[in-house]
Amino acid sequence: MKRIHVAAALIRAADGRILIARRADEQHQGGLWEFPGGKLEPGETVQAALARELEEELGIRPTVTRPLIQVRHDYPDKQVLLDVWEVSAFVGEPHGAEDQPLAWVSPRQLPDYEFPAANRPIVAAARLPERYLITPEGLEPQVLLQGVRDALAAGIGLIQLRAPGLFDAQYRDLAVDIQGLCAGKAQLMLKGPLEWLGDFPAAGWHLTSAQLRTYAAKGRPFPAARWLAASCHGAEELALAAQLGVDFVTLSPLQATQTHPQARPLGWARARELLQGFNRPAYLLGGVGPADLERAWSAGAQGVAGIRAFWPG
């Protein structure tokens, strides 16, 4: 069965809202919501198909685009490759040129709408930022708290509290304080035993690679409403992450780093190869920073993660 190549657009307004459309009842997956787009014609590039489909469906012409995520999905009756690009600027006023209902929704409202199964990773990518801050180790709790305040003020929207040098009680106390700081501003990801989950209901959980290997066969440890991530370093761990149903991963080390000088770097070409077919958002980690964002997007990543690159000061 030939895989159908589809160009899809995540259209984001200046205020952050995202445009979605409702599929006609008689269509495949009819009645569900989707991100606008359509099949590539023979010999057509993704960008050309995207421009054509958005003109036909919405009466707009995209002017600023970038790759967001590729999703390969097998339905019982067809196989699709969704090639999703974020559209952050366009000419024209979007309207349902084919009489399809449209809705502008905030990223956090997206889970309230029913999408085809193939669109679920796109919903996750739409809700995640391009930068993932991991806190440095070896800092006193008060210094960590101030750094998180400064990071939030700088617009960081996803933070992992990584503090392996703290005792469990110190980490938990710090997590309570940082969870309060992040409320309404950023998504906090914690690390530690899953027995702590009930104590931090607003936090997501970032599994170590060891935890990933332990829990992969047992299934997702909590409902889809909470963020679940994992640290991955190669094809085997990416496969385990997909099996577990994580929302996103970090893939590392991309390049040599001071913190893990003994680790063998993946390099850009291998990272791109690993992410093809992974079907979930991934942050590249290790020797990267904001200047590497466009290269990360081109490699199929959601963005970049870092400690020194995003830690204030």
C-alpha cells in the first residue's frame, strides 16, 4: 500500500491561537477536526502543495513557514505521511472556502477537540515551545529559584527541574516552590520516582532512560492529560518511548558537551535519521542552543533543549 503524502499547516496567529477545521461528514475520518492541508500532486513540493491547499481551502497565502513535525500513521484502509509545517504569517483572511467550519483555539484548548489518531502528535507539537530548559546541577535551592524566575521572565515555557545533587526531601520542597512559580506561565517537568506523581498534579514527568526501560512494557503510567517525556540516546530507546506512549523526548548527545565528555555524540545526520518515523516531538540536547533552532527543525526536531544555553546569566 502506497503511503499518501499530505501537506498540513499549523496556522498560528500573532496571539498564539491556532486555526483548525472540521472535516465533512462524508470524508475519511468525517466529523473530526484537523489541521488544514491536502495531498501532494505528482511532482509537487510540500511547500507548493501547502500554498495551493491553503489558497483553495482558506483563501490565504502563507508567507512565513517552517517544518514542525512529520507523522507516519497506518489506518486500517490507508497509510499517510503528514508533513506538517507551522505557518506564522499569511496574506488574506481565513474562511471556509469549502463551507467547512473553522475555529481559532488556544494551544491548551486543542485536547478538547476530537482529531484523527494521526493528528495526536501534531496536537502535542502545537502545544510545546521550541526551547526546553533543564536546570543546572550543583546550585543551591535559592539560586535555582531565582534562575527559574528569570527564565520565566525571559519567556521560557518548558522547564525540567533536574537537581541530582539534592536529597529527596530538598528536591520535593523545591519542586513545590517551582511548581507555584510556573503556574500559568510554563509547563514544569519533574524527575524522580513515579510514587511522587500524586503529590505534584500540575507537573509533567520526565523519565530517565533507566526508568524508560523499566516501564515501557507496562504502559503509560498516567492519563494523557499529563505530560510524559523521556531521555533517549538512540534507536532502541526511541522505540521504547513510542511503545510507552510518551508525549515528547530529548535526544542526546547531539554534540560533545562539558557535562558528558565521555558520551559519543550522535551528530546532525544521525539525529535526523533517528527522528524519521519517530512520530513524536523531540528536543535535540547536547552542545546546542538558540542559534541551532532552524537546523534542529530541518532535522525533524521540535526544537532544542539545554542547560547552559538557556539558564539565565
